[in-house]
Amino acid sequence: MIVKEEFLSRLRKIFDLNLYEVKVWTALLSRGTSTAGELSSISDVPRSRTYDILESLEKKGFIVMKLGKPIKFVALKPEEVIERVKKNLIISAKEKSKRLEALKGDEVLEELKALFTEGIKYVEPSDLSGALRGRQNIYNHLDMLVREAKNSIVLVTTPDGLNRKLEVLLPSFEKAKKRGIKIRIACKITSENKKIAKDFSKVAEVRNADNLRARFMIIDSEQIMFMLLDDNDVHPTYDVGVWINTEFFAQALEQLFDIAWKNFKKV
């Protein structure tokens, strides 16, 4: 059986399988039903590993074991595999979410917090910085900054960026507003994001920055999160953000923003 490496690589990423798993699975798909020994020969996977791989695929919902001697394995329809894998992922995610939620009242969290509190004593504020890769990681960090804000939030984003941030940041913005946080958002308003801008205007002052194309957030005039790349030109996986804790730079950037803010039109 000859399967292109590019195709195997795509399957590994899509279904989160290792190389042996994807080789054995595609080998079984090509046969419909087969023994472990036959699959080892077809897939070029060591026989000593084949049974473990088949057991793993069975647990993940890719195949079914047929009773009898010799033991055979049956391939499921790819459409059925997708449904089973999707359901298993949802169940697994819910279980992990419950375990993480339970940690909030657990002594494990208290010990972790104590370790962090003790360690942070020896860190200079200016050393609290870092680079984040991938848009989801960037959004997670932005959400954390919003949740920890004490006084003010400034958000400058692109038209598409405003649309994406509705689901990610709006809940935290709503809570920030209830805490009395001053929130300002500047973005180019278009026909595509006008409704989103109105939704944000319920929790923040939103203004149309027609000629400004930038992506950054300033928190409490102390912390800055800015993106290095244009979101029109970069795939979400390769987006890069930089977070720095620097009161001097943050205040300077916010002063420049205040000057531009006066010329932006209210939404």
C-alpha cells in the first residue's frame, strides 16, 4: 500500500494521531477487514507495535475488533469515524473542564498560587514580558489582562479584529464595566462590523478610527499587548503578540492615543 507522506501528515494533524496510528488506520481502510499481522506487513509498522496501535485506534473510535480466531479488525466508514471522534473530543473536553473547575476550591490551587506569589517577589516589573505565538494564545492573554484590569483599558484593533473579539472579550468587558473600569475602543467602522461596534458600545466608548490600522491594548497605563503583524496578511497560527509591563512606555503610548482619540468619531 502506497500512501503519500503529505496525505498521512494531514491526517495526523486533523485526527491527532501519531505516524504508526495513521499508517495502520489507512492500511485497514484499504482492506476493510484484516489481521494485525497483515496490517503490519501492509503498513510497514513493526509487528510488536501493531496490537498496541490497533487497541489505541479502537479506543479512539476509528476501528472495531471482530471476535474470532484469528482476531480481525474492521474499518469503519470515514464519516462514522468523524462523528465518533467529534463526540469523544466533546466528552473529553467536558471532563477536563470539570476537573479544572473543581481545582478552584482545591488545596492544589492554593499551593500553586503560593509558589507563584513567592516567586514573583524576586521578579522586576520590567522583566514581566514575553512573546505569544498563535492568535488563540494572544486572545487568551488579552482576556486575562482585561479580567485583571483595575482602572482603564484601551483597545485598538482592525475591522476584522473587532468582529473576532466579540465572542472572546465581550464577556470580560461586561464584567470590567461593572467594576467601574473605563474602556475605550478605536477601530475602523465598516458596514460589516457596525453591528459589532454597537454591541461593544454597551460596555465601552467606541470611536471610528478611519485612518488608523494598528493592533494593541493598554491596561491601567502600565501594561501593553501589541501585535507585530497585519491580521490580513498572517495566518492565525503564525500571529505574534508581545506583552510588556512598562509604565513609562505604556503612559507615553496612551498619551499619543489620547491625542488621536479626540479626532475619532463617536459610534
